[in-house]
Amino acid sequence: MPANQASAGHLLQLIRDGHATTRGELQQATGLSRSTIGHRLDQLFGAGWLTDGHTNSSTGGRPSARLEFNAGHAVVLAADLETHRATVAVLDLDCRVLARHAGPLLVADGPGAVLDTLARWFARLLEQTGTAAARVCGIGLSVPGPVDWSTGTIVQPPIMPGWDEFPVAARMREAFAAHVDPGGETIPVLIDNDANLMAYAEQRRHYPDCSAFVLVKVSTGIGAGVVVDGEPYRGIDGGAGDIGHIRLHDAADALCMCGSYGCLAAVASGGAIAAQLEAAGVPTTAGAGVREHLAAGQPDAVRLAREAGRRVGAVLVTVVTVLNPGVLALAGDLAGTPFLTGVREMLYQGAMPRTTAHLDVVTSKLGDLAGLIGAATMVVEHLYAPDRADERLAAMAAGE
């Protein structure tokens, strides 16, 4: 859109991005007249999306008031699903967590039971925080499986039986209407893969200047999220980053959860390490149990985590050579020093020096909040993108 045709939604984007935060700066950035700017800002103020912030210092004349996105005018609900537990949260529109709850929840119980439980947890959080259901503008779901972004469906997830092509968004809306708000049957529900959303959150929050960012999550399974030029890269149907099912030439007997043999996840995931510890006489429940052993310094867990890091690192040599990222972040149950050491060892040994010369290999800074923040960010960026914002403003004006 030409600058002089900038809509109210485009003005909001300029303000949110910090590119233009006063009326004068908006005029300069768009070429719109003062009256047109004023009219479009009136729409945004009327919707409650903007507030007047502190007054900028002036070198002469009347000081200019700084325009700010009103992050408190609505809330987002987010859920981060793991294989054996889930975390839900209420977040403001700056994606700050206002309240959260975590508890056991088996994704294998199927979408109906799981989504119903999430809706009950959402209702409890809203009640605890004194937040009216009408203030919820959307729901974001982070799931441990491939998601076709164009349709919002989960596609052939190895560790989510019963979820393949299930209408998750529609069922989540039904559960929300039943347990939270009877009028909430049209609430936006967005879904994406957990590694994608974790990468999105980490990159936006801590590495905004990194144009090529990769996050690898190693928990029950293994997956990678890729962010290029500030946007998640999902591939043509959501399959990008599914490195856990790359076949290894020396693990032909290792049975993976997907039903194939020799996958990376079959030998180096949290689930695989848990099985190896169990076989060694160390009681361990899934990836979360491995995390507990690592925190306690259990020798077998430390050794196996480092070996898993070497396995994953060998695969990541190809990943970083192809993508040339500036940051490689490790997350999930195994993301500690032993695993990190193993990954670095193989990366620096197997990749060309030029590939790793400007590569930072780190652990997640957001930790267990990454999936929640990523899911909320996905919702906010969708709802307040210029075209979608204009649609919502038009619907408000029409009284819909």
C-alpha cells in the first residue's frame, strides 16, 4: 500500500513498531494530512487500542504526546501442550504473563478431552485474575506436532494419536463457549508447532536483530523452529524443522515413535534417554524425568545427555550449513550444559569454520515460558496486523 493511503491499521503498525509514535511522525511517514491522521487515530482510540503516553521534549512550540499501543485493553489465552503435561496462561498484549497454571495432561487422551481440560483451566485463571471473558481477544495453542498453517490443522503427528486433521480450532471454541463464555463461539483460535512458537518468542524477545534464527527443542521428541527475517519459516505444509525424524545410518535398530527405525529422536530425545536410563536401572518418567536427573547431577543422565548432544550436533552441522543462522538456541528437557557441550563439540568439529565463526550456540532464555509467549505473540500479531486490524475496526463501527 502506498504510504499516503495508510489505513488506521497501518498507523497502528507504525506505532507498535516504534517507527512513528507522534502525530507529526505519522504525517511524515505516511504523507497523510493532519486531519486524516486525526480521524484514523480517533478510530484507534475509540477501540481502546491506543493511549497517550509521556510527552516528548520539544525544541519549540507545543510538546508532542507520544502514542502508545494499549497492551492492557484485552488479554490473550495461551496453552503449551507437552506429551504428559500442559501449561496455560493469561497474557496481556505485550505478551507478559499475568497468571499461569501447569498440570498433568496426557496428549494421548485425544483432542476432545484435552481441549475440554484446557478450557476449564482457562476459566479458572480468568476467575483468579478477575478478568472478564469478554476481554479475551484470542487463544493460541502450542502443540508438539506438525501444523499446516494454511488450514490450522495438525498433520500426522507422531506423538499425538487422534489429533491428525482434527478440527482443533472449532473444538477449542466449543469448549471455550461451554466453560468460559457462551458468546465465545467465534473467538479466534490459532495453532502452531511448539518449536516454531518457541523460536518466534526467543527471536523477537531476545534476538530481534538476528535475521536467521534456529531453536531446537529436545524433550519427548526433537523439533526445530526457524525464524527468517522476523517470520517463522514453516515450509509448504508445516513440515519444516522436523529434524527428529532424520534417519541415522548407525541406528537402524532403534524404533521411533513414528513407527520407523533409525530416527534421531529414537536415540537422542528425552524419551529415548528416559528409556535408556530405565534399562540401566534408573527409574525415569519421560523427558521430564531426565530433566530432574540432570538437575541432580545423576551421572548416567549427564553422560547420556552429552551423547545425545553429540548425536543432535552431528545433524545440526547440516542445518547450520544450509541456513547459516546467527543464533542456535537449545530448549526443552535436555537443554543444559552436558547436552550443550555435546552439540558444540560436533558443530565445531563437523562444520566449516566460516559457518560457525559468527554463530552463537546458546540455551533458551525464556525457558518454560517460550511456548506460551510464542503462542500469545502469534495471536497478537495476527489480530493487529494492518489488514486484520482494519477489518476488526470496520466490524466495530458496524456494531457487529
